[in-house]
Amino acid sequence: MLKPIRNTLIILLIIIILLIVIFKVFDIYTVILKRFYPDTYSEYVYKYSKEYQVDSTWIFALIKTESNFNPNVVSSSGAIGLMQLMQETAEEEANEIDISDIDLKDAETNIMLGTKYFSKLAKYYDNSYYLAMAAYNAGIGTVQKWIENGVIKKDGSDIENIPYKETNNYVRKMLKNYKMYKELY
């Protein structure tokens, strides 16, 4: 009776060891994670991140957070495409670079204008990506009020104090996605 149990345990141990070896050799963990955190549209992300001097990892995280890489998504508030741009914001950014006809469901256009806007926010907040993320979600005026009223610091070091639950969760999700993209790519 003890012999069948012992044989089963040995077989189970061999299977576990084989699985560990397979996971290590083929790095299945990373392969699986990359399916959940793709680098789709990387040619545009890298191109416009370089052009607008912003870390491409933030742009991948932003696209993941905003649209999960769906170029056709439209939010209930009217934000469109991969980086969930409002038409008015996109038009302002496009006007600055003399583009008149924009299609926000076009991946390259959306990434170009979204990256430009995010870069502008980061520069506005002295390269505080934390504040840029909050402003991307809640609006620059709202974040300014929080800073002026002492709710959050001007350097963004206390983003956990963001009073809007949606924006607080958004920033946390962005940070999680940023860390995953930093680890994977």
C-alpha cells in the first residue's frame, strides 16, 4: 500500500521538476505576460516618444491603461482611440503642428497626438510623470487646484492623496502597468 503512494509521489515530483525546467528554459512566464502586456504599435510609440522626449514605457502603460490597445474604443465621455483623446484636446495638439484633418481611430495619429499631449503635461509639471498621469485623467486645472490647495505636493511625491477615486485608481493602474512594461521590455 505504501509502494503505490511512494511511486505516485515520485511521479508527481518528476512532473513538477519538468515543469520548472520548461518554465525556466522557455521563459513561459514572460511569454504569457507579454500576451497581457503587448508592445503593439511599438513603431509609433518609439517614434513619437523619441520625437516628444518622453519615456516610451510610459506611453505603453498609458495605452494599456486607457484602451487596452483597442484603437476603436470610445469612452462614455467621448474620448477616442488608443490613448483616449478628447477631440478638442487632439485638435489643439494637431493645430500646434499644422495638422488639420485628424482621425483619432488611426493608431499613428492617436499615438502621435497623445504622446505629444502627455509630453506637454510632463514638462508642465517639471517632468513629474505622476502629476502628468493625474492631469491626463482629471485635467490640468483639477490637478493645479489640488496643488494650490495643498492636497498634493507640487513634485507629485504624494499621489496617494489624490482625492478623486477614479484618478487615484487610474494613477495606481498606470504605475502597475509601467512597472510591468519596464520589467518585460
